[in-house]
Amino acid sequence: MPPVKDDLIFNCVEVNIPEKSPGKGTALVDVRACNKPAAKVWFRGVRSSKFRHVYGVPFKRERCYDNIKITRNAHDSNFCAVNPKFVAIVTEVAGGGAFLVLPLDHTGRLDFNASRVTGHKGPVLDIKWNPFNDNVIASCSDDCTVKLWHIPDGGLSMHLTDWLVELHGHKRRVAYIEWHPTAENILFSAGFDYLIFVWDVGKGEAVKVIDCHSNVIYCMSFNRDGSLLATTCKDKKLRVIEPRRGIVLSEGPCHLGTKASKCTFLGAQCKVLTTGFSRHSDRQYAVWDQHDVSEPLACETIDSSSGVVFPYYDYDTNMVYLAGKGDGNIRYYEVVDEAPYVHFLNQFLSGNPQRGLGFMPKRGVNTSICEVFRFYKLHTSRGLCEPISMIVPRKSDCFQEDLYPDTAAPQPALSARDWLSGVNAPPLLISMKTGVTISTHKPRNNKDAPALQPQDANNRKKFAFLSRETTPDYRPLATWQGNQDDTQVQVTEKCQKQNSNQNTKFHQLQKMFGKQAGDVEVVPLYKQINQGDVFNTEHELRLAFNRQGEELRIVKRQLQNSQQRVRELEQHVASLQSRLNTT
């Protein structure tokens, strides 16, 4: 049976049956179709979709990240960032700001003294991984700075305090950061000074400042090629901005509630989805045309809860996930081109509320189990980060071509100079079937971006020096023989040092009370105590102490005699001089 379209209308059929039928006793049925408005019957069918039966599967406890001191900051951020190598979580610290970085396979209970990134002087408010380099992460903080960090492949072995680049420009705390989806080394930051800075992190400088907001910025979102930027603000307006020139292309009133609203672009449909609150504090979502945001194309109420709703859009499956802060459920919808543009599919239910959600890029999902999205949920009550897989039920174990179209590659489509000059390009794509093992992009040798290269090389030299075992050499430069007979010189000088040290009092006592170095077994002191040699040891030590004391007394006596002799000679000289003067 073909699927039935929504809001399908069936016309009624009027049937007249008289009480007594004439003729042969058969019933005469008069059937006449009527088009009366009161006779219309409404029937809503089930919309067909290959994602209708998507369900969420939380990972088992041993595959979660436990014993994490998740931050209790009330800022409206995810506090979690994930890529195919690492998971980063903002943690609670007594002073300053820190976040934890763990390799994906380091699951289970976390050590209390695990290494963290601890370079900020204020609480960390947002973190984002570089989409083209899985070892570089950006963070913004209450200390008005944005910093970039390099994470080694094996994770952190000590607290990381040395950053790659530090970006200064905001006058108040920095709330949100976003990487450009296609251009290399382009980073956006929004602060509580109502400004958006466009940074070229390769040069370590701001290339543009967007000043078009009259209040605190709540959210930033790029379209697919990064040519447009959508923002929501505390002044209850949605803006679509051309980021290179800082021009507002369209602007209009968004959700009229008092709490924060969020936004995201919806793929190639030229539409923007926003989440927020109505005048009566009901949570709602709305769909807008990016060219005209004066009126929404569709607006629906979600529920009456109080948590801010975060949208997560998947460009490959055209699904959008709505997760509220403090909720235990995740709703997911399918986005289409026709009204009402967003169709509810189902929801993942859980009894544990979430403080934040990180999500895995599409190139990191598991295609063998038909996983189309993966969240990393931060629990509010327990120090737990729990992965949740969104799975499409399929019986076949083969690669599902319709579920996994080509996705964004970890390589930039443009350089920073090209994008700043006005060039737009869609993201480079890789196949989920054959390109899952592709290596991430590393920064190219660019003359225009020397800032990252020297510091990165300096860090590599520093870590190479620290990993090498050092052998200090205290010989004077005059005795240095160079590299030719270095080993022989070291051996001979070591023998000379040992021979000279044998003449000290300490080594003499070692010879008296212990065995020689060539003996088979060196008896430690506690064994000597057990063997009853305590009296002999104390006696020998007392004799040695008495001898040293006697030698000191003799030296002091000799010093006093010499001083007395000097005084007597001085008096004799003085008397002789007086006699000469009188004569």
C-alpha cells in the first residue's frame, strides 16, 4: 500500500435506504456523492521515512568516562568537545580554568590526579576542536582570552600550561568560539562586549571585528560553506551576517522569551532553525528563510520546561536533534523542503538529566552498526560522561549507501588568505566507506603564517630534550677532550674520582664498618642490628668521634699559643722602639 500523505481529505458518501423497498423485496440503495463541508472526514496518515525507527543506545558503564569533576558553571555551553581521537571536558577547579582531554579508548574510572590543560586564569566557557587537525583545540575563558593548545597523540602525561597561540582583543569574557567549516586557521569568538572577532590563528591576529549587536550574543552558526553566519542575541533578534564585511543581510525578531535562544543552519535548504522561549515561557522551535527573517516559516511549541534547548544538525541525514539542558531526553526530527519543514520522528528517553552534550563528527561514527550520530552526555548529578549512539535498525551487515553519503573531510577547502579575499568553496568530501582511515590535515608551510611554526618546533625540541636521559658533566672546559676519546676519558676520570674519594673520612668509616665493594653480599644496617653488632659499631663510632675531638682541641691549643706568641712579640717590638726614641 503506498504511503498516505498528511492531511488527506476523504469526501463522505450519502446513502439513502427507504424503510420498504418496492418491487421484488430487494433493497434500493441510492448512493449520491455529496460535497457538503460538514460531511468532510479528516484522516492523518503515517509519514514514511527511513529514519522513523532511529533509536538511542547508551554505552555500558565500562565504556563511559567516570569520576570526572564536571564544571558547575551556569554558562549556556556544551562544556564538551569530541573528535575521532579525543574527548575534551571542562572540569571544576578551585582557581583559574581547566579542561580534561582523554583519548577515546581511555574509558573507565579516571584517576583523580589526571593531567589537564590548566593555562587559563579564569573559568573555561567553551572549547572546540580544530576540524582540520585533531590535535589542536581552542578554548575561551573568563580571562578575556582565546588560546590554542596542541595535544599529543597519546594524550597528556602532565598538566599542560604552554599554549600554541594566545589571542587578545576582547575587553570582557569570551563566551563562544567557532571554527570556520572550510577555511584553514579561521576562528570566530563572541564575547560579552557584544563583539565578534575573526581571527587568523596562523598569524595570531584579528582580521575583522563585527560590531552589529546591541546586547549579549547567545549563539553563532555557519552555513555549509561558511559564507554566512547566523547569530541570536539577548535583544531577541536573529541576524544573518556576511562575516568578511560584517554586514547584516537580514534581521528580525526571534523568540520573545527572556532566556537564551540558539540557532543552526539547515543544510542546503537556505533555512535557519532556532530554539527559544515564547512570551509564556514555553519552549519552541522555529524555521526561518535566511533571506527574510521577518516572519517564521513554521513555529511549534515543544513543551513547558525551563532548560535551554540546543539544536544539533546533521548535514548528511537532514536530521536535527533537540536536547534541553537539564532534560533527560533527546528529540530528533527530519528536515524536508516542504511545509511544515520539520517532522517529528521520535525521542531518546533517559532518567538522568544532562549538563551538556558533545557530538562526534560524522567521520568518527561506527558504520558497521548503522550509527548515524553519537552524543557524549555529561551527567549533572554524577561525574560521568556517557556516549549515546543513534542507530538506524538494519538487518544487513553491509555498508548502507543511503545512510552514509560523502561527508566533510578533515582537510580545508580554502586557505585563510583565499577566504578573506572573498572566495567561497564547499567542504571537501570523503567516502564513509573507503575514506574512514584518512589522516587529518596538518598545517602547511605558509610564509604568511609563521606564528604557529616556530612555537610548534620549539615545543617539539623541548619535549625531545625532556624525553632524553641527561648525563651531567662537571669537568672543567680545559680537560674536555672532544668526542674522539670521550668514553675513555669518562672512565679514567671516574676511576680517579673514586680513588680520591676513598681517602675521605666517610669512606674510611665505610671500610671500617662495612664490607668491600667486591664482596658477594653487602649486609645492610638493619641486619647488623639483628646480628648483635650494635655495641661494636657504637664503640668504633665513639672512638672515631673522640679522636676527631682530640685533634680539634690540639689545633685550638696551637692556635691560642701562636696568638699569645704574636702578642708577646708585638710588645717586645714596642718596648725596643720606645728605648730608641729616648736615646
